[in-house]
Amino acid sequence: MRLRRVFAQTTAALLFLHSAGFASMQASVDELVRSRNYDTGGLGVVVMDMANDSVVVSINAGVMMNPASVQKLVTGAAAFEILGPTHMHVTRVFIDGEMNADSGVVHGNLYIRGGGDPGLNAEKIWTLVQHLQHRGIRRVRGDLMIDNFFFDEVGMGPGFSDDGSRSYQSLISALPPNFSSVGVHHRPGQEIGSPIHTDLFPQMDGVRINSTATTVEGSKGRLDVTTSLTGGTTQVTITGTMGIEEQPGYTYRRMWQTWEAFGSAFRAQAAAGGLVIDGRTVQRRVPDTLAARGAFYTFGGEPLTVFMNHMFKWSSNFVSEMLFKTMGAFGQGQPGTWPKGTAVVTDWWTAAGLPGTPHVINGSGMGSARRPRVRANDTAAAENSVVRTENLMSAAQAVALLAHVSKQKSYFPDFLSALPSSGVDGTLRTRFRRSNLRGVVRAKTGTLNSLRVSALAGYLLLDDRTYAFAIFCNNVGPNQYDNWIMQEQILDIVARTGWGER
């Protein structure tokens, strides 16, 4: 009895200290926010002790906010559960007509059917050509048929802009070459005043380069590389200068075509490898009768875990949207669309028992709330006509998702390892470098500079415990760097006061 009494007293004392530590943690965070004059209306914070699922810090926990690229945590978890960690996208090749096994001539057309593989980069397209040659194909007398109907033909999702040529807003297609972007390689000329030298990677038939850039003195010029849709094809425009001592480099820009871009890249690789295609490049669905006979060759992609690294470590919008539309196709039938992706991910959220319903429009977190143009004197219409082209979730929902994921043995190790590590790699490689938290934070960043959105959500991995956290800054703080510092200081308080000063 005495031992039981001592045990009960000791347990009560520990629980008191534990609770006191949590209270101190909340008070310290509140004081930090006050001392830095942060408007708490734009700040959402939740920190959960994973040992007992107890919330230890909470500020505006349930307020719906723009998560920016933290939205990719939802896309990643949903993809792991809907598609499975071992899911592989495949690209299938069909031939109609006969192939002469000795001459390698296909007397008919060559069909390539896309399966939404995000990894069809230049090297993979080269490999596909090599494999077809190994299977005996040397010449195609007919056309190159591109079947990209696994997705619909809408290449730009909600929340994205068709302005500019930055590759983070690449078009989405079931057969995307090189992440739907083109690498423009540039190097200075031999003499000052001479034109710079340019090449495309991968090589693409039909893509035009218009360059007026010249070589100037020194080790640094000012080069501008853009792409546009001109005359039905992608045109690369290069202006400005390169220093004669400047190192060569690549600039990646979006392609403005989908199936045409894949056809151009495939044909260029085929020609370089000696595979001749006599006919045109045409968008055409594989006939049912031909599909029933089976593929001539199936080109397997990489497992989902590989693409999770791209999506989390480097915040790839392209991979996010490819997976989002793929989930739409798997959950509601082909073709995959953004509305189908929204429905499938939202249904998954509810089935997983996660709280509330986040507003999901895409897989990457791009987008904002905007007001359509109205007449100057129609103030009421302006106030009541907000068009929601953004994702919305609360800090509490983000932490609930992280807690749910931590219990999924089939994919949690892959999920965790794909997250950027503080001060080490990915989008956190330049943050927490001088902090005691270097290497112990695994989290997804979210940044929309034009909207003053900065978000961070993930896990704080201490020696004796693990915390799940979400810190959303929406239109708050002097600048984005200050928000980064605020996020780091909040996590530092959690680390130091969980069981007292460390």
C-alpha cells in the first residue's frame, strides 16, 4: 500500500511538472508574440506532444488560413494512402500494323500512351528510345501518335497564373517531357561583343530560339530568358548579356505545349539515336482494339516514394499537381481532372477521420483569394464577391494530419525522410543553420511572397519526445525573413521548455 501511495504521489508530481511545463511553454510563446508586436489575427500556431496527443501551444488553432506549400502534406499523405507507396506510373507503347523483325521497319503507326509519370525527364525519354530500339524498331513508316488522355486537356490548374514563364508553374499533362520545362544552356562567346551560345536540354524539334544576348567584359552579365507561345509553338527569347569570364549555366523555363512538347522531345531523341519516324506527330487515343491486344512495350516509372522526395524536399508544384490529377483518375475514373482530385482528396480526408473539411483546390498550395473586377461604384458587390482560388486549412487540421500520418506504419518512414531537414537539405537547407535545432526539425515549408504567406509544419524530433507542429503566418510580420525567425523562435521555446530548460 505504501509503495502504491508513493507511486501515486510521484506520478501526480510528474503530471504537475508536466502541466506546468506546458503552461510555461504557452506563456513563453504568447510573450514572444507580444514582444515582437505580431498581430495574432494573422498567426495560427498549434504544437502537439506526440507522446499523449496533447496540445501544448495553441494560437488561433481553428482559424482557416492559406497554407501555401504546406498543402503538399495533404497531397502526399493522400497519395500514399490512395495510390500506395509502391505505386508506379507507366508509359505504354503500341504499334498498329506489322513490324519486320529483321529490318526493324514498322509498317504502321507508333502510339505512346501516357500514364501521368512525373519523371519523364530527358534521360528517361532517351532511355525509352533506346529500349524501343533494343526491341527491334528502326523505322516507323506511319505517324507518331500521342495519347495523353489519362488526364483532361486543362494544363493549368486553379490558383495558377498563365503569366510569365517560370518553371514552377509548368503545364500538367499525362505525357510531360522534362517536368514540362526546357533547360536553356548559355555560355559566353569568344570575344567581347560576340553573341552568346545557346542550346536546349532536352533537344526539341520545332522549339525556336530568338537570342540577341551578347558577351560583355567581366565575370557577370545580366541575362533574361523567357518562353512564350508564338505561332502555335514554344519560343525561347534570350536578351541581355553574359560576362566573358562567366561560367556557363542552365535556366529552366516552362513549355507552353503539352502533347506537342512530348512529341518534339521524343522525335529529337529518336532522330539522334537513329530511329526514323516518317510521319507526323498527332494527338490520338489508342484504339480499343489495339489496346486489347496489349502493349508492344511498357516503360515503368519510379515508385511514389521517389516523387515524394521531389515534392517535399524541393516543393515541386509540378509533382504535386501530377499526383493530384492521378488521384482524381484513380478515384473517379479517367480522365484525371482538378475537380476530381479535389473530390477524391476531400473524401479521403473525411474517411480518415480528420477534423473539419479543408478547402482544397489543387495539390501544391498555389493560389489566393481574389476579388473580380466590378464597377467602381459597386462597393457591396466588391465586398461580397470574393472568388476563392486558394487552399485553406487551420493549424489544428495540419497537426491532426501529421499525427494521423505518424501512425501509418506502411509509409510514415518514407513520409518523414522526404521532409526537408533543418539546416541540412531541401527548402530548409539555409534555415536553422546556427540554431540548436539544426537537423532535428523535419518540416514542409510554404511561401507565397506576393501574398505575405509563410508557413511551416512538420515534426520536432527531440531526444526524449516528438512534437508535431504547424505555424502559419498570413499577412503578418514585417517581412518573410521575420516570419522565419518567429517560426524558429517558437520551436526553440518548445524544445527548451518541454521538461524545463535544456
